[in-house]
Amino acid sequence: MTSRFRPARFQIPRFQTVLFILLVAASAVMGGLLWRQLDRAHQRLLRGEDSAPTQAPQVAPAEQATLLVANDADNSLLTQVDTLPLPQDPGARARLILGKLLDLYAAPDAAHPVPGGSTSVAQVFLLPAPSLPGNPNSTDPKSAEPKSSAAAAATGPLLAVVNFAGAFADSHPSGIETENLTLQSISGTLHANLPRVTEVRFLVDGQSRPTLAGHADLTGTYLATDAVPTEGAHP
Amino acid sequence: MKNSPNGPRNPLRTLLLASLLPGSLVARIPVAPVLGVVLAAGLAAAQAPAPPTAPQPAPAPQPPRFLVVLDAAHGGDDPGGHLGSQSEKTFTLALSVRLRSLLGARGIQVLTTRESDATLDLNRRAEIANHANAQACLSLHASMTGSGIHVFAAAMAPAPATRFAAWKTAQAAWVTRSLALAGLINSTLQQAGLTVTLGRTALPAVDSMTCPALAIEVAPDTSAGANRADSFTDPAYQARIAEALAAALLEWKTEAHQP
């Protein structure tokens, strides 16, 4: 009885009811489509991610690497030859050798104690040295010589850009001698194992930084072939 | 002062005026009487009997100015390395003050880059040294690594002096003199019984200095016991270093004044 006398304003019009049902149905259909697309994408991802080895792991042959190990006691660099597996790629090779060098410095009884170890070198990039003929940055007037830049890049001197991890620079001991020895030993080690590397630049977390730990200049280019001073000798 | 109709009252002023004025005006000024007055005065002074005075000795030639710049590294917001209980900036300032006193007592002019715990940019340090036109510039540092005294000169190759030098390699024209100073300081420190390590490095402040410039890094004494940081609180060790550096700079001054 009450519904019979209900005012018309309380009744939902039929077209609104139909519209509501249609919207709910459309939402359900779209949700289903979305779920199906997601499932397809997941399946596609799984198919592309083949975890099975496609190539047999290559065991790099063990080779000899020459390390120039710093010694704080007399401000010297001592040559040490280690044997370790090295890849053929020069950049990866350089990074592994420097990692080995920095592992020595991270040892408890190191003559040049520097924390960090092998993870301190994030990358080593090898680029044609700026003095290389054909290099657009070259200031050498001989750049115009008709020597092929590709051939020159294959045989000419290289600039190594060593990118340190920020934690390494932040934890490096402060001092002229210790910072200088770290940079000299890295430069000398790179040149000893990759003789084409004649110049070295240093970055920290991919950025240029004024000094390593408050002293040694990191904005300039270090010559890898620089002579190393010894105790008591005049520089 | 007014001029009389026949001529000025001050003859010297008239002469000065005549030399400054153009010819047409000079011609109107009666110069002859003035010259006569001046010449007469000069003649009278020449004829007057000279008072008996002792013969004046020839003035001694002034020795060339000798100035040393002492740069206490770090300071203010930049503490430098940690040397046990104190920071590098505190030690270098104390050494700079002590060395300044010793050099002053030996008659050597000293300019310090900082006299307090103040932040000083590396470029500003080089600017101070370069404006001073000094004969020696020492950048004082300290470190817990190594032992004895580390003496560093710039690592760049010598280059001839030019009128305009690149800021970052301005030291190149002075490297030869810097190496000579390093040799002198090396021998003096060794005579004082200190262990010396010589080296070359790239330091932003020293590389921009246009004077014989070195970085002197004090490391713990070789005879220090288990606690190497004790060297930095030992006044005797600091005094030995300062005395030896002062002696070396005095010898450098003597060599600089030799023809």
C-alpha cells in the first residue's frame, strides 16, 4: 500500500537503471580485457626471458698482470706480478686489474691502506687520446695528416677514464702523499698492462671532482708514463 | 696672492707658471727679473761659507725585498684530514704562526693566507701569493700517512715565462726555482734529523702560484711510538720542523741576494 502511494520523486527512472547496468557491464568487460592483456604481457615476458645458457661460460685464461703497488713508507711504487683470469675486452681487463690492485690496498696489512677494494672502480673507459691524429679534440697540428682515423684509433695512444665509486673517494685517507700514490699507482698499472694508455683522467660517480680527498687534483689529466720519484732523490 | 704690476712676488711660482702656460701667455710675463732673482739667490748661496759638516757616506743600496708566503692549508668549513685528536686545519695554522714568528725574528717578511680558522678558496690562496710577488711560497699540510716530512713540487714540466699564463699551469714558469728550493729544504730538514720524502704532485693551489712554491706535508715522526698521532701534539716536533724550515728560507734569502 505504501508503495502504491509513494511520491514519484523517489522512483528511479528506467533509463537510469538501464544506464547503470550498462556501465557496470562495460566496467566488467574492460576489467576482463585488462586482465587478459596483462596475462598476455606476462607470458610474452616469460617467453623472452630465457634463463637457459645459450653459450657455454667462457673461462678466461689466467694471465700475468703487472701491478704498481704503492708504499706509504717511502713514497714509492713497487712492481708486483700477479696471475689472474683476464677477459679480452680492454676496458673490462683494465677494470679487473685495477680491482686486483685496490684489493691489495684494502687488505689489513697493506703498505698503502685504502678502504674499498675491487668495487671501488665502477668503470674504465678507453678513448683515443686527445693528441691522437684525427681526433676532433686534438690540438696537434699533424691532425690534418692523411692518416686514417680508424687506423690511428686502433694503434694510437689511449686516454683511460677511470670512474671511481663515490664511497671510495669519500673514504680515501686525506693527504698529499697518499692521494698522489693512489693516482700514480693506478696510472702506472694501466700503462704497464695496456701500453697504449698514455693519459688517465679520473671521475667520481661519473662526475668531475676537484680533489680525491682534499688534496690531489682530479680535474686534470695524468700522464701514465710519468717517472715515479723515490725517497731521497730530487724530483 | 696677487701679482704686482711689475712682476710676481714669488719668482719660483712664476717660473712654474711660465712652464705650464702657452707661449702667448708666457711672453707677457716678465721672466727676466725673476731669473735674475733666482740666479742671484743661487750665487749668494754658492759664495757663502759652507758650514763644517762631516763627509756624508754614500747611501747603502737597499737590499731587494724578500717576502715569504705561508699558506696554512684548509680552514673553516674544510677541516682537512684527521690527525688523531685534532684536525689538519688546526695543525697547519699553528705551524704557520710558529714559522711566521721565526722568520720575522730572522728579518724575513712574511705574508700568511689566513691567521684564523677561516674558509679560504684554493684560487684565493694562489691570488694572495701572486699579488705578493713573493720569493718563496709554502703551502703547509699534514697527514697521518707516511712518516717525516713530505716535500712536493708541482708535477708540470718547466716552461718559459710568458706575459699571460694559464691559471692552472702558472707554476710552470717557476718549477725550476721550486725544485731548487725543494733541494735546499730537503738538505736543511735532513740536517735537522728529519726524514724527508721528495715528490711531485698536482695540487690546485700550488699549480697556480707564480713564485717558487712547495707543499710541505708533515707526517708522524719516524720515532713515534704506537700512537702516531702523538707527533702532532708534540711541541718539540713542531718546533724542529719550523726551525729547519726557517733556516732553509734564510739560506734561500741569502742565495737570492747573491749576484
